[in-house]
Amino acid sequence: MSEAATLARPAAQGALGPNRNHLLAALPEAEFRPLAGQLERVLLPLGEMLYEPGRLLHHAYFPTTAVVSLHYVTESGASVETAGVGNEGVVGISLFMGGDTTPSSAVVQSAGEAYRLDRRVLQAEFERGGLLRRLLLRYTQALMTQMAQTAACNRHHAVEQQLCRWLLLACERNPATELVMTQELVASMLGVRRESVTEAAGHLQNEGYIRYRRGHISVIDRAGLERRACECYGVVRDELARLLGDVRYRQHAGQAEAAVG
């Protein structure tokens, strides 16, 4: 399904709502209030195509519980993940970086919810300046680091290390220890053969780090995965923390209110 055809679906408002997204949660009330009425809550099913290469982008997406994978697809149809986006960020940086299209695609990697914002509203708020623009630019720098580190990892590190990195980043974005994910999809994300993922997953399962059953990967020993992973996971995690480690303003306020209630 193309980005333009993605449909909003009604859903009950959660205790934190948009505050589950770290960028939206960082905005003080005075800056968030003008956006609140423009944010549209949507459910994103596994495998939904939010953006297609070269197509006009109509919305930016701020994931709350969903995880979106950014892919580059070659003319032959082969694809590889360049980055993932969860509740730490936003999908659609092209909209405020000077372009309304992208050569890559955006596919829902883990089903869940997000808030989408019309491109015109986002662009107007970005041009207005303020904290939102600073947050979006800092997040873009973190995303660029993730893309560069992913390229280096895919070129220089073993498939098992790449798989550890990918699983750890997936766990960062999704607190659940079980991921609904087939080996075929993981292989497509890493840009490697399915047999290579099967072998790497088998090693990790035999060592007790993960448990795999058809369509589900459970992380059993996260600390063990960190020991087996290459440095790329730590670089991406630390850069995100450095740039956005102080962006929990309204999220903490919302959690406090929920606790009192």
C-alpha cells in the first residue's frame, strides 16, 4: 500500500498517546498544543508500505509502538535496510530537509501505532523554528549515523554480528522480548541470503541467546547478544543518547500524571 493510500483507523487513546514518541514528548505544552489537533493516530500493520521510491510524500510518521524499516531497493528487486525508526524518531525527514520524495522505501517492520502529520503542517512548523526544528535536525544527525554505521557493518562484519546488532536495536525500540519476524524478512533487511541468517540464528540459539520458532524470535540473553555484537550497535545507541538523551519533557510529565491517576 502506498503512503498516500495508508488509512487512519480509530483506536482508543492510550495513557500517554503522542508522548510515547520521544520527539513529540520533548515539546513543551506551548509548542505541542498547536500540533495536537493535527496529529492523526493510525495503526500500522506488519508489512505496510508507507513510502514508495519516487512517490510524493504526504505525511510524516511519529511511531509510538510501531517500528518502520527504511529500505533501498535495487533495479533487480533486491533490498537492504539502511535504518530503522521506532518511538525515538520520525519517518519522513525528506519533508523538512528540502524534498517531497525519497529514493528509498519505508515498510512497517513491527506492527503498532503511530501519529502522522500532514506535510504542510510539518513544513510550516519547521520553518517557524523553535525546539521542534532543533529536535528534528538532531534526530536527522542520529539517523545519518545509523545509516553510515549500517553500511560499514554490512560490508565489514560477519552475518552473526549483523544479526546481533539488528536484534539489539529492535529490542531498543520494542520492549517486548519476542519479535514477530521471519528469517526471510531479516535476510531481506540485512541484504544477505536466508541460509546465512538461518546459520547465524542457529548459532545464537545453541548458545542460549535467542529462541527461534516459526515467525517469532525471542531474545533470551540480551547481555550475551551485546557481547557477541560488533561495535556498531554501541555507536548507534550512544550517538542517539548523546543527541536526544534530554528529550523526555512531556513524556515524564504524562507518566507522572498517569501514576497519580
